[in-house]
Amino acid sequence: MINYDIRYRRQLIMERFGEEGQKKLGNARVLVIGAGGLGSPIISYLSAAGVGKLGIVDHDVIEESNLQRQIIHKTSLLNYPKVNSAERFVNELNPAVETEVFQMKLDKEKAQQLFKNYDVVVDAVDNLETRKIINAVCSENDIPFVHGSISNFEGLVTTITPDVNHCYNCIFPNSDFVHKGEIGVIGAIPGIIGSIQVLEVIKLIVGLPVLKDEILYYNGLTHDLRKVKINVKSCNCFSKETV
């Protein structure tokens, strides 16, 4: 058993959050797609904050090269499924959080079945194919999702909600260009971007403003933060798109 008042004290005393915000967080169901570089800080801070139910999807196992940035995993768990490692981490950090893990490669059929059981989806993936599945299923089913991506010293975050006139495809129409091979990244960059994604999830849950009309860009070399307005008038993607 945890001591609710002690564990969440720093959140309970916050204006615009407090007891009501903590209750909303404790009743929320959040699904994280990816338990790697972005997924690690997302899983860490969502569980620490006291989200009610945390779903985690990843098909991969832990490799030594992951440990430079995937901080919820351990050297002692090499070749262990990432979702099981993540579940162990959450259970040790905050046993009050209900976990549900899925070691699988996401496709659209599985996503349709799974996403309806959650209030918010978090995109922590590193490939375009899965990102387009997340976008399609969330958009078709009016489920908000928080997108983050990273490369080298840079990253970005935006939140796509049912009340906006755009989806991921509308914002990034040239996303069919993908990098071949591995993309370099400093381990702290997914830590920063993933933490911003968590903040977006928490604000969504408690009803605070989110980045639904903007993209937040971060440059780790210069520490520049800039917000770019999304100017999309309407979305017709899902009358045409096949995933």
C-alpha cells in the first residue's frame, strides 16, 4: 500500500491541479506505444505521477545498445522483453499503477481492438509505419494522442485531439521520407522530449491547455524552443487512406 497524501503531496498542493487533478489522473487509462528511448521517460513519469492504468506496447527485447538512452531497462535484463522490463520498473516505482503489457508488433486490426480501452495514446515509436497506424486509429475513433519524435540533438512534440481539423498526415505531409538505418541521438534528448509528452498527457487528463494547434520544436545544441502554428483547414485523410 502507498500513502496517497505523502506520495503525491507535491502535486496535491499545486494550483490548477490539486486533489481534483490527482483523482482525474488516478482514473485515467494511458497507452504508451514503444518502451524504448521515448517510452522510458514517458513510462517513468506517468507511473510516478500516479496514472490509474498504464498500457505498454512493444515487440522488442533489450539490447546493449539500447541502454545509452532507455533508462528503465537494466544490463542484467539483456534479451528480456522490453514490455516485461517496463512492467517490473513500474511495479517497483509505484505499485498503485495498474499495468497491462503487450509484446507484439502493432498492426491496424490490433490497434482497433486495443485503443478503445484507453483514454489517451502516446506515440513513442521510431518508425513511420507504426506512427501512421496510431494516427489512423486514433483519428477514426476520436482518441487523443501525443506525438513525439527525436533525431540527433533535436526533437518535437504535438498533441492531436478529436476537436482539431488535422491529423499527423496533415501536419507532416512529406513524412514518407524516412531515414535509412540508425539515427544518432544523445540519450538526454528522448529524456527531454518524452518528459514534455508526459506533461501533455497530464494536462490533457486534467483539462489544461495542450499543444493541439502547435508543434513544439527543441534544439539541444542551442537550447532553442520554438512553437510553430499548425495551419490546416480540414482533414480528409481517412476517406482515402489505407494503412
